[in-house]
Amino acid sequence: MPSKYRPQIFGWFGDLDKGPYSVPLHDDRLSYANNNYCAFIRQDLNDQIFYACLSFFSIICGSVIIIGFFWLLVHHDNSKIEFIDMIVIFCFINCCLAMYYVIPKLYHNLFSRCGSPIIFNRKTGKVYVNESDFFNFKFLRHPAVFLQPKKRRIKEYDWDDLHGVIIHNMSRNALTSTVLMVCQPGTHQVIDHIMLDPIRAGAGSTFVWGWINSFMFFCDVANIDDGEYKSDQEAEFKAHRIDGQGWPEWMIEAFNATSLEALAEIKQRHNITE
């Protein structure tokens, strides 16, 4: 049975239901939570270093291949085209496509900081994201974005418009990720994607989704002291994960908004228009 969200994301494995889950967290991605909001980190520093190095090595190899192609082009006998020439051209095209894919991965891993936390406020039903603009599922990009490696996406979303799906990495390792499908209000039409929980083995990826749902539905299973920082350590959490990362001041205040009215007052005070 296909996903109910359209267009269906590549590697789709299953849709996830919203509502309280009885499964405990069993996870270390919860950084902080209090009675108003929770924050999950989505990147591990060791993974970032590994994938940044892998991407850099791939770019070096790709650059050598592309330079070699142009060298062959200059010294090639243009009077005839042989089968080997077609193979070289095919490899060149594939190398260019690979570079087009790998360069954003390098930008993403080099310029993501502090775990790229995602914030869920259960009293306003808002979700806040501050991440590298390359931390997404786009493949077709305007060439100009390659000149903006530090470009960021800072957005506020409605929890009601976010829906979880599991995607598979299509390898023998059976790794899955949880992705938030951003839909137009009241529909299943997807307009954006947010990576929630990258690359887990088997069903482990659903623990984060389950805990967040329990938290958003005020379920007791979601213990706010399960995280990296206890609920009374908000200052330490913000010093580690939030400060200096480009979060707008109004958004940081909005983390603790206790109602939509309080959120509106914060936005008005900071001259935020939607």
C-alpha cells in the first residue's frame, strides 16, 4: 500500500500514526525538555566528521576524474569516436551528477553545528527548525546555492501539518530514517520535508517519533527528565545547543510560549509578520 502523502518520498517504507505511544524513549537524541517544549538533536558529531571527510575525499576524486576528462578531450583524435570514448563520456556524466549530489552533503556536514536541534512546543503546537539549507531531500538546485555553503533554513511549522514517515536506505544494512512530511493544512499534499531522525537500524527509528507524540499529547510516558539535560538545566542546554547558532531572539522566546496568545505577543513585540 503506497503512502497517503503525495508526492511520495523516495525510499518510502511506511507512514507513522500520530497519537500517544506507550513505548519509552530508549534513545540519546533528546537533548532537553520542560513542560513547554522539547529539543531533539538530529546529528552526531562523530557522524558529521566521518561524512564530511567522506564527502571531501569523494569531491577530490571527482575533481581528478573531471580534470582527466578534459585532458583527454584536448589530446583526443577527433576524427573518430570509438566505444571507449562513449564509456569515458558516460563516466564523466555520472561523475558530474555525483559531484552535484556530494557537494551539498559536504556543505551540510561542515556547516551544521550543535546537533541541529529541532524544537517542539506542545502548548502552542509549533515546531522550530534552524538547520543547514542542505539538510533536506532536494536534488535539483539552482547553481547559485553552491556559492552559499553557509545558507540556513530557519522556520516555524505547525505540528498539525507535520506527518511522520519511515524511509529505507535501500541497502543490505536495513537502515531507516524518520522524516517529517510538511503538508498543506488539512491535506496530504507535501510541500516540504524535515529530517527528524536520521539512519537507524530497524525499528529503532520510531522511538523518537513515539516519544515526541507522547510529549505533544501530554502523555506521562514522555518523561521530561529523560534528556541530556534535566528540566531545570535550560540555561546549560541553551548555552550548548542554541546560543551563537543564529536562532532569532523571538524564536528562542517562543520555545517557552504557553499559549498562542503568548506567542502572538512575542511576535508582535519583535515585529514578526507572517
